Amino acid sequence: MIITPTEVKYERAVVTEEKLLFSSTDKDIENELYRRHAFSSDVKSMGGVNGFGSLPYRIKSKTLALSDEGIINEQKERWLDHIFTASES
């Protein structure tokens, strides 16, 4: 909401989507898949659900959303030990 002396405007915040770049490796994979499947006389070569079973993939980025509960508890205990030992001195 934008408030000025003469008016009030309501605007929605819009965040543009992240655009992933199409690398040369991606192009090579796409060309290889096209060659493999377009010229194959074997319909089963596609495999998988809706033909996506044989598509290669690779992870472009990793993000840790939540650590293991045991690790979180160990970190809390270390933090508490640090706090208690610091307050005793």
C-alpha cells in the first residue's frame, strides 16, 4: 500500500521467477535424447511413466532446508554448554 497526501494506492508485490540458463551440457543431453528416441523403432525404449523413465537428470543446486533432528539437538546442547560455562566464569 502506498499512501501519499492525495491518494492511497494498493499494489501487489510481484517477484519474477528465477530463469535457469540452458547450458551447453543441457543442449548436448537434449540432442542425445532426441537422437536416441526419435530414431528408435523400439517403443519400449522410452520406458518409465509417460516416457520420462530414461531421461537423465542432474542437480544444479542444493539447499539444506532442515537438518537432522539429532544434529539440531547436538547443536543446542553445545550452545547451552557454551552459555553455562561462559556465565560461570
